[in-house]
Amino acid sequence: GILGDVSGCAGHGGDREAAAVAATVLARARRNLGEYELAERAIDEAIQLAVPVGGDTLADAHLAAASIASFRQNASRTAFHHDEAERHGSPALQLDVSIQRAVIAEFEGRLDEAVALYEIAIGRLDAEGNEACICTRAPDPLG
């Protein structure tokens, strides 16, 4: 399959970062198609590929994993992956985590929590001095 080709390339001197990014994209595509088991397998492999790369590559894989766990209604796994994404990510990616946490809380009907989380995201925008960030970057709110 596609995922085997991606990880095999990284294992034979290929670009591990590119393989991790490709596996993360594949996991998001599987999630969007409702293929949650395949999405979970793809994102687990993406995280394994991204660990040695670290930084935003690893953080983005964890952000995607959080969204997949959210769709599977696994709150503890969602929280774990959000925490890992924040720990490894740049301020810009941490902003994406804040937005995703807020969107998930809103979708789940936890409106007071969602408002508080949106306020955190706005605070991160202010700290970055980039009020247009959400409009220009248009992150996938579900990672």
C-alpha cells in the first residue's frame, strides 16, 4: 500500500521528514473519508517516522492524531496528542492546537470551555503580533 511505500523510502536513506509529512497527510485523508482504523494506523506510523525529526513535523502528526482520536470519541487520547503537539510545536503550531481544542469543545457542546479556549487562541495571536493569522493561514480546524 501507499503507507508501506512511504515508510520504506524513509528506511532506505529516503527523507524521513517527507515520509512523516506524507503519512500525516494520508492519515488526514483517511479520517476525512471516515476510514478511522486506517487513519489511526497511518498516524501511528507518521508519529514513529516523525520522532527523530521532531519539531513541527512531530507536532503536526500529533495534531492530526488528536483529531482522529476526537472523531473516535477517545477524549484521553485526544488530550494526550494535543499536549504532545503543544510540547513539540512552534508558537504557530501551538496556535493551531489551541484552535483545534476550541473547535472540538464547541462541537461537543462544551461551550463555556470552547469560549475559554478561543480566548487562549486569541491571546496567542496577540502574543505573535499577527492578528490576520487565522485568515491567512486557514488551518484545518480539525487538524
